[in-house]
Amino acid sequence: MFLKIRSKQLLALLIPVLLVFVMIDPFGISAGSKNNTQYSQIYDQLDATPNARVLMIASWDDYYEFPINHYMRNILNDRFPSRRVDIVERGYDEVLSYASLGELEFGRYLHNRGITHILVPGKTSDTGQIFHRWGPHGTIQLTLVGGMFVEVAQSGGDYPLALFKVEYSDKQIEPATEETYVLKWDGVRGELYSLMTKYSKDYKPLYYKYYEDIKIGWVFGGEQLKLKVVAGQKTSQKYIVEFTFNAPYASDAPPVILQIANSTSLKTVMVTAAQPEVFAIEVASNEFINVRNTLGCRYASTFDKTATDGRLFCYGIMNVNVRLKQD
């Protein structure tokens, strides 16, 4: 979402941000020489690259580990609490939309914009991948080792960063398609798919973001999932939505039988506790996918005598991958 404010309001907003940023100088630019900063190796790599262009990207809980994002959020926290996310993360939703379409499409997106490097926080780099659980987009799982990225520099300090060079394949230098999208969920609670923020007593965010469960989302009794891909523009593009379903967590839980339908088809899938089931379906933009549990939902105590969880389990979702259907 783009922030809509007048130019005078924007100027009044950015002046204190820029002044404090200069005083704090998180990159050490005012120290006299880039070579004297903890980011000198990163600067050297970029200086040696003609027409270098860098994209900042991080895993789901790391975006504020970039120094500038951290400081801007803190500065805006007191004065503009309702606008800080829109300002700091402006344009980031588009990046995540393309990243969720897989390495091929993300590479095309980067190449189309002349990106030569990506910059990631040290924590993201240490995991070896850029990861976002499904929610407003499909699962993002981009490898930083052995894929299209090659690490060329690291930094230390309070906000360690890693710089990766982008190495494009022949297919990734083809023209990129303009296919931003969001996933719209219906029939289930928001906590199933939303990334939540924990707040302090005075309603200032503690910057602690979390999911109900990072590995799997549970659909409970009384919920019936409806999901659609909503394209950012008018398009005839078709999408492949791939779910990884899971039965309730105990090894002796009974199978789950799901009916999955769109406007033209109805399929039945059986999911057991021992083996997650991968199911893919083709849809157009704004076409609903309906998922229904045919055998009903069960309390945990019916398949796990030691369970103290009082929730009524229907089935679980481990992954939701979205890809463009190729002609």
C-alpha cells in the first residue's frame, strides 16, 4: 500500500527522520571514509561493480535488522504510529509478491530492474535462505547457497549484513511479466494466515512479530477455507496454487478427506498423519478455491489421550506455493 500524503506533509515527515539519521550515522558515512566503516567490504564490492544497484530483502522477521529501517521505525514510532509501516516498507510488498513466484520469476523481476546485488541481514544469511511463511502471498523460500546468489561480502557490528551478487540464468534475462498479486483468505480467522505484532502496554510495538505457528497453520472447527489469487492488474494469466496439507499432529490420528473445488473442478484428497499431501490446482485471478473437510473435525483428545489442547482440529496447512502457469 502506498502512503497518500501531500508534499508539505511529506517534507515535514522526512526532515526529522533525515536529521536523526545523519546524527546517528548507522553506516558510518560521516566518519570521513567508507573504508573506515564496518561496511567497508560491502562498499568496496559495490564500488567495483559498474552501475551497481542493490535490493534490500530479508526473511519474515528480519526486515528491521537493516540499520536504516530500524532507525526510521523508531523515529516514526512516537510521531506517526499509524504511518510508520507504510513509510518504511513502501514498495516491499511488490518485492515479496515476485519473490513468492519462485526463483525464475524473481530473477526476471530483478534483471528487469537492473539489480546487481541483494543485501540481506546477517540473521537471514545465516539460515541460508530468504523465508516467508504463506499469508498475503505464497511461501517464499529462496536459497542463498547454490542458487542464483553468490555471497561477496559481510559486515559485523550491531547490524551485520551480507551482500550477494545476482547471477542470472539465460531464462532469467528474458523480459519479466508484470504479475503482482495478493492472496485473499475467507472463512477462517485472520490469525491463521496473518503475521502479527505484539504491542506493549502503551500501544507502542515491541517489534516482536510472530505467527500462531511458523511451521503449520491449523484450520479449526467452524471454519471453511476459501482462497483466491487477486492480480494487481487486469490479466488473463492463470496461476497454479499448490497446497501442502497435513492431518492432525498425532501419529495415530485418523485420515482427513478434503474436497477442493474451483469454478470448474472438484477433487478429493486423502491426508494421513504419517504423510503430508501436496495438491495443486489451476485458477484465474479472483477465482475462489474452496476447501472442505468431508469427515468433520475432531478434538485432540479423540486421537491423543494425553492431549490437553481443547481446540477442534480439521486439518493443517504447511505450505501454499503460487506459480505462474506457463503457456
